[in-house]
Amino acid sequence: MDRASGLCIGCLRTIKEIGAWRTMTMAEKRATVAACAERAKNVAPRGKDGAPLEPLPNR
């Protein structure tokens, strides 16, 4: 979890969303995934250690 944003560094869900996942309806899960996709547009990718990932080299 990233302390500053309150989001998981892997899936970009909040603690509340992660905790509620098992009891969410399919529609709620889809809405959560859509929210995570929107969050991903504004968050730099991070590794397991929480450090920003280096961009991939052009191939």
C-alpha cells in the first residue's frame, strides 16, 4: 500500500475496496476495476518495493 495515496501499488484499489471485494456484486467489481483504470492514468507504475519503475527501453 502506498501511504501517500492510500492505494495498493499493484492493483490501485483502496483498503476498503480490497476488503469488500468478496462481497461485491459483479457490477460493483466492474465499477471498481473501471475506477482503478482511471486511477492508473494518473499514477506512475511502482515495483514491489514501492519505488517507481523505470520506463521500458524502446525496441
